[in-house]
Amino acid sequence: MKKTTEAVVPLVLGLGLLFAGCSKKHSAEWKSLKNPEIVAQLRTFVAEKEAQANAATVASGESTLPEYKRFFAAAEKGDWPALNKAFEELKMQAPQYEHPPGSKIDERLRGKQWAAVAETWGAFDAFGEGDEKYSAAFGNDIIASIPPGSIYFGGTDPGRFLVTALQKSHVGGDPFFTLTQNALADMSYLDYLRSIYGDKINIPTPEDSQNCFQEYTEAAQQRLKSNKLKPGENVQVNAANGRIQVSGQAAVMEINGLLVKTILEKNPGREFYIEESWPLGEWLYPHLEPHGLIMKINRQPSSQLSEEITRPDHDYWTKYIQPMIGEWLKNDTSVETIKSYAERVFLRHDFAGFTGDPKFVQNDYSCKMFSKLRSSMAGVYVWRMNQAATAIEKERMAREADFAYRQALALCPYLPEAAGGYADFLRSQNRDSDATLISEMAERFPKQK
């Protein structure tokens, strides 16, 4: 198991970094941030993370790495360029990431100290890459929507790092406990969670991890035998020892999903919320419902999403995105209109008659992080559509999926999850001409990293 798990882990931590390098670097120095409350919160956050890293170093009986000292010295000053340079140098040797053969790997760059460093970098990256106004709104609006004492799973970089940085205390679980679903298959990350939350919530044990891995590999082996592997799922049998080896995004997230399920079962008195980076398995879909910008994980599955649930979601997003893109997107807005808007505003930067915020649509990071949220909910509606017991329910879920995808495209027409997901949905509805319009539109944008 150890050998196979290690082969999976580098993919695990890479999944959350969906936005790295996606836009032109900006400065996130303290003096460049306009909101003094944000500056004060980030200063407090940096102090908390540095103290956390130092305590972990003392507990290990080791000395603090000089690279960590340089990193936190830059963080204390709010010096984003220096901090980012220090992090990139560390990442080149960190075992959590994929490296070219023969690269020098430093096993000290994992565990509790590394997690504190990564979370500090992620917060600065969100404000260095994203527009300050929208990075703050993203984090603060998610935080405000989650009841105290809940367990929250962040997925994308902003979904994890902005919430981690802007809540009152990440280490204290105040007002709730923030985890990332992407790294749960990494034992060093579970050790880190136990070190900060172990006396408050139940974190999977090494035995739990092994059970989840075994459950997944047994199911994957059956899919392999029946030639029904999922897209992105790489399952092979080692000819030398007959063991099952798995890799790929789908495999990683299925394992992480089983660990999310374990946490759900081991913490019966908590509420659960999630910001999805990648689907965590079929079991989760009937438990999900919209909750503001994110989704709630209900303890019991539901057979359908009622009108009382979908209508507020529809209205919430319609109102929420109007200051960003304007009020032009309606229930009956055509795909052709969305294509025309995307090419005019995002490609030609023609803002004549545009009533949204030009600063929003010109910032890749901000556009992507909100579009990703809406695309994730659209995916849930598609799943519900495919599972619907009646034609009426299928049609209702199709309408909600359609509208959510159009909102996601209006927020960021070049996000792969939005453009690709919507094109696939349209083809499933026999709307091939509309799907072609979306594909043609997406092709006009530079390829995203």
C-alpha cells in the first residue's frame, strides 16, 4: 500500500492548485492593499501560521530551515514577490509535487511546517493574483454562510486558502474547521489536521485511510475487469507482484471522497459544507444541495432537489453576479448572445454599454474562482437530471443546469469546466448547434494552463 499511495500523493496536492500562474502577477504588499481590515486580518493570519510552523519545528526537535525563515520574513513584511520566490524555490524540492527524474527532493518539506507555509502562500497568492475586492468577497461571503462549529472542505486554491486566511482563526477552528479534500489521501496532511483539530473533531486514522484505499482499489479492480473504468481513472495490475496500482485525478478524488465520507460518519454532531475542486464520487451527489456560493453536504441523501431549494439558488446567483457582469443575463438569454458578449467584453475589451465591473472581467483569477463555483453546482444539477424519476423533474433540473452553466460562462467564458461542461450538456440535450457555438467561442481564447 505504501508504494502505491506514494505514487498517488503528488497528484493529490496538485489538484487544488487550479489557479496558479493563471494571470499577470500583481503586488500584494501591505501598502498596496486598500482595505485596512484585510491587512489587519492577514497580519494576524501570518503570525498564527508562523507560530504554528515554529511550534511544529520545536516539537520535532529539529531546527527551522533557513528557507522557512526567509519565507516568513517576507510574509511579515507583506512582500508578495519575495514570498512567492521563496515558495517557488521550496516547491522545486517538495515531495508533494511531481518533478523531473533525478530532481533533488527534500523530505523535510512536508508535514506541519509545510502545511503552514503553503497556507500562507495561498492567501498571498489569492490577493496577489486576484482583485482585492473580489478575493475578500469570495472568502468573507463563504465564511459568513457557514454556521459555527461546522466542518468545511475547501477545494480550489481560493476555496481553501482565502477561507483559511480570512476566518477568525484557522488553527482554532473559529468559527469552523477548514480542511481541503484534495490532500486527505496524504498521511502527512492528516497528521497536520490531527495536530490542530484532533482534540475537537474526529480525523481519519491511518487504519481509516487504508480501509478507504482498499475499498477504492477493490471497486476499481472490478471496473477494470468489466472494462468500465471512469474517465481519468488509471488502474493497472503490477505484473511482478499482482498488486493493483492506481493514479489519475479520478482515482485520487475517489479516495479523497471516501475519506470525506469517513469524516462525515465520525463527526455525527457537525454540519458539513464543501467548495468542490473535482467530483468526489457518485455517493456524494445525492447529499449535496446549493448553499450560497458553495454547497451543503446533507447527512441523509435526498431523492430530489425541491423547488424550495433550487429557486433561492437561482435567485441568489442572479443577484450576486449582477455587479460583476451587469443585468443582461436572463432565463431566456440565448447561447448566441452569451457568445457575442464573451467575445466583445473578454476578447475585444469593448465595454460600450457594459454595466458590470471592468476590473472584474479583466482579472483572470477573480473570474475563474466564481465561475468554478457555479460550474460545480451546474454539475450537480446535471447529475440530478440524469437520475430524475419523472420527465417533469428531468426537465426542471435541465433548466437549472442550463442557467447555471450560462452564468458560469458569463463569469468566465474560457474556464474549461464552464465551456466544456456546458458543451457536453448541450449535446446531451440534442442541441448540437448551440454546443458548437460554445466550442467555437472557447477556441478563440488562449489555452489556459
